[in-house]
Amino acid sequence: MVQKYQSPVRVYKYPFELVMAAYEKRFPTCKMIPVFLGSDIMSEYKSEDGAVHEIERRCKLNVDAPYLLKKIVGVDYVIFIQKNCLDRRKRTLMISAYNESFSSRIAIVENCYYSVHAENPSWTCFEQDASLDIKHFFGFESTVEKIAMKQYTQNIKKGKEVIEFYINELISQGITYIPQWKDSKDKVAAIEDTPSQDSGLRSRSDSVSSQHSHASLTLGATAATIHRDSPEVEVPVSVAQTGKLDDDYIHRFLGSLTPAEESRLVQLRRQLQETHKGKIPKDSHILRFLRARDFNIEKSREMLVHSLAWRKLHNIDRLLSTYEPPPVIQKYYPGGWHYCDKEGTPLYILRLGQMDVKGLMKSVGEESILKHVLAVNEEGLLRAEAATSKRGYPVSTCTCIVDLDGLSMRHWWRPGIRALLRIIEVVEANYPETMGRLLIVRAPRVFPVLWTLVSPFIDENTRNKFMIYGGNDYQGPGGLVDYVDKRYIPDFLGGDCLCEVPEGGLVPKSLYQDDQLDRSPDEPPLSMDSLYITAQVVKDFPHEVLIQVPEKGCVITWDFDILKGDVTFTVFRCKDHRGSDPCHQHHISGAIGGIGSVQYLDKSMVVGVDLSIMEAPHICRNGDSVQGTHVTSQSGSYILQWKYFDSAKAAFDFPLTSHKSKVMYNTELLPSNAFKGSMTSLLSCQSGFSSLSISTQSSQSGIGSCPSRLLKR
């Protein structure tokens, strides 16, 4: 298996030329990098104007491996080939490195790139990626893989320190400015334009520049970068504009991550940029799913894309702006937000023992309770984001205190337990790693029975965050005061704070509605009006949507997600009118689980004669999210077609799944006067970006469009 590493963007808050001068000082040897034993020049090229300098070196590296392994392979060091290309005109340095030793058994490839910061020309950016492919290595494949990854991550950290050390050394020598490369005809002008007070620095910087022209520029396995804390810079790199992650941004808004975790985040984010054009979630949201799956990219992506489709299907992005709790829930649901804990994490109080589960279920129904729980989770995300902005360090979770005082066998009502398990399932799938700590207080003797029922349905990582206190154990040292300031502990738990969370209690039977418990458990868990339609696409029976365009210039928009399998998506225009006339459509009954499907194109129709292809077939893979538009050149009948794509057949393999795919889609026809010549004008209220999308953030440090009423509760 190939191991890949992708670093975030490392930002040097110094000009490119100064960074290059510091980088040069590492060669030919560097006491701070003992694994680098030396190098020999294999080839070198310099352009006549001095702008381009290419060099290839053969480098010798020591390997921190067990003595037995070194004896078995018969070497104490390995050889790497490094190729560098410095372009002073473009102010870039490209480095590639690969191993010469054991190349038939193991392949290590590294690419690095230095460039000028896109928004600040006085800063320098560094990017790095690497891959490790161990084919066979004397039966020590697993050991070698662990050694290589450990050595690599250590070298990354060491490289930061090295460059920072040499930059400070240059500054201590008075070298704070190195002029940019100029064409020969501009040298005189460049000298005249230099401030006179820098003349003392010029002579020293010129010598460094000359050294820069003749020294070797290689990066090898210990690629370097620096990490400087800069509190005055709120967001070091405009992630929304560059689409790349900066290490300062990660440290400030996401927390302390290992190089491997940073790499997984960057890789998954890049995958989503390719499959979810312009609608990828915020980085904190992606990171939650990575943590939930122990930073396994494939498992995290599968979980995340299904959650994004779920949010889209049920309009979760607009839940907070449209939801108003029913009066019964406002009065009898004993839960609410209540200040923060000692770490600045938003705090939620739930008096579960005072909840009349049966009364709530019979009054408002399971769906309303689930909808309320989802609104609480959505508000928790916003509060955590607001806390991150306010406190200056990442806050990604919430703390919950669950008071079980009053819990009895009446809570063991079967429909209530079923509803609880469904809520747990939905929350676990779509809000992973949002709970930092759950403090269960005043647990009665019957609690172990309930815990036995629900604990198997709770993720192990989440269960490890539960702290259970029986009786009055929550009071005093080791109790709530260890996590929540006493002035914020609710009065009913012995604290000093008057808590406005509803007390709950029995719901009057006069509010019961008999039809609230008639819903089949097989129905969707939410009863929200969805803008999206789900359809199964069966082999040989495409799913088609007819759109009648009244005049040219109208815009057809589509937004769909592939929930299962692969499909091809095509947009056609029929030469003759397609409509409700039976001769222009045919039904496929029973083709999709007994559900009829309407098709407007048949196999006898010929492209170029009966219909035209307006948007060429595009292969969409499982989990892809696709958005697009087509500006019509003439009126008529347009067909949007999703057709089953047999990826196994394309790979000359035997299919292991049924010949079915599943899509969730929304289409819209905009009149010609709605198109103003820019893509922004095509964004209707129905197809707006997700509230979790990076593209909709007004600021990385803000809380987006958080309703003000939420933070005033």
C-alpha cells in the first residue's frame, strides 16, 4: 500500500530571497541535521542571465534504524537523488527527491515547492508532498514503513527549526534585505532605487547573493519550513481565496495536529474540492469526521459525504433560520444552553430525569423531538465557532450535564426507547466529535438498566467521554467544580447560578394528539419539506427529467449527489416537442422496486437527427456532489439524464453489487432575465451554499450567519 503525505502551506514571514539565503546555509553539511552526511553534484545548469539555476545532487543520508536491520540489508546509509530548479525571475524553487538505494524494493518520492505568498509579496510559502511505496523488503515491510514515517515526520519538525535558526543568524549579522533578481539592463536602475541607509547591508547581502548564485540548492528528505506565532494576524492565509491550508491557521483555528494528521486533513480536503465543487464544509467540520474514524481518509470521506447528502436532503442548513420550537417543547423539554465550562466550551444542561418522554411523544411526536435535538446540535456548532473566535484558541466541542434526578421505570416506555435510539443514530452519524465531555449526575439505581440498553449504540470514542456520578458524588472535589466554575453551576445542583432551563414535568393529557404515534418506524426520521428528489437508476433504464424551455437565454441549473454507485450525467435537447403525449414518453413499471419511472428518450432516437447533446456525458462516482448550469441557445424540450455506469465492467472485473445506482437531485429553470452574465446571478435561494461551506464564510474567525437570538438565550 502506498503511504502519502501532504503538508499544509508553511508560511515564512520573510521575503523569498532571504529564505533562500537561510536555506543555503544548511549546505554542504549542517550540524543541526546529523542524518545528512554529504552530497556530490551530478549535473548543473545556469542560464546566461542568471535567472535559472538547476542542479542535481547525489546525497548520502544516515538512517535511524535498528542495528539488526542495518546488518541484514548491509548498509549504514541510503542514497537519494535530488533535483532542484531555482527560478529567480518567478521567485520559485522546485525540488524533487527520490531514493536510489533499494529502489526495486522501496520507492520514496518527495516534491517541494517554494513560492511568493499570493497576498503578501514579502512572505514566502512552502508546500510539500511525499509518497512511500514498500514493495518488498526482506520481510521487514511493516517495520521499514514505521521507521520511514517516523523519520520523515521528525525531519519535518527539525527542518522548521533549522530554517528559523539560520534566518535569525542572518538577521544577527545585519542581513535583513537581499535584493530581488533583476535583468542585466535593470541593474543600474535597481542600484539607484535602493535606499542609502541600506548601503551597509547591501555589501553583505550582495556577498550572500553571490553565494546564492553558486551554492547548491537541495532539499532532500529533511524539507525545511518555519512556524512563527503571529497573534496580530487573525488569519495568516485567506483559505477561502487560496483554497489551501496554512499551518498558522491550523494551529489557531483547528488545534495542535501531528504532521500525519495535518496530511490527512489536507488530502481529504483536496478530494472534496474535486468532488464537491465550491461546497466543501469548513475545515473544523472535516476534522471532526477524520477524528471519528481515526484519521482513515476513506472511512472519513464515506461518512462525511453521506452526512452532507443527508443535510441537503432534509434542509438542515436552514434549520436554525426556520425552526421555532412548538409551545409544548418550549415549556416541557427540560434542556437548554447555559454559559461555558472552565475551558470555554459551550455548556448544555439536560434534566432528563424530569422529562415526560411519553407526554412529549404523544403531544408533538418523535419527528418534532428529533428536529429539536438537531437544532440544539446545530446551535452547538455555531457556539463552538463563536467561542473559537472570542477566546483565541480552537473550541470544537460542547460539554453537557445530564441530570437524572427523577429517572424511573416510566422512562422505560418502549416507543420512547426506540425514539432515543433513533436520535442517537442520527446524531452519531452527522455530528461526530462534537461532545467534549458528558457529565451524568444523580444517577439512580435503575440507571444501569438504561445504560445497558443504549450504550451499544453509542460510539466507543463518545462513551469514553462519559463521566457518571451517583447520589451526591458530583459535589465537592472531583465533581462538577473540576469542570465548571461554581458561579455557573445550576442552583438545583448546588451551584450559585440561577438556571433558566425549563423544569420539564408531566405534559397535560389535554395536549395529547392520537396520531403522533401512528408513524411507521420505516419512514424517514424527518418530516421536513425537501427540495431534493431521490431516484434509483437501474441498468438499461436511465432516470430522466423533462424541462420545457420557453425561450432562448433561459438557464437550466442542477444540483445532485450520488448516494450509491456510479452514473453518467448528460443533457439533451430534443428536435421535436416532448410532453405529456403518451407517444413521447414511456413508463418503466416495476423496474425500480415496483415504482414506475418515466423516460422521454428511446433507443431509436439518433443523436444529430432526433436530439442534440448539450452537455457531454460526465461520469459521476459514488459520493460525488455535482452542480452545474446550461444557458440555453434556443427554446424546446431539454432532457436531464442519469444513466447507470458499470465501473466494474469498465475495469474488466466482475461486478459485486446490483446494477443500481441512487441519486438525489434538484433542478431549476431560471428565466433569461435572471442571468446577468455572472455565475453569482445563477445562485437561487433553493440552491444556496451550505451553512457549513467555506465559500459562505464572511470571515474564518466569525460565526457566519448565526441568528443573533441564538447567542442571547
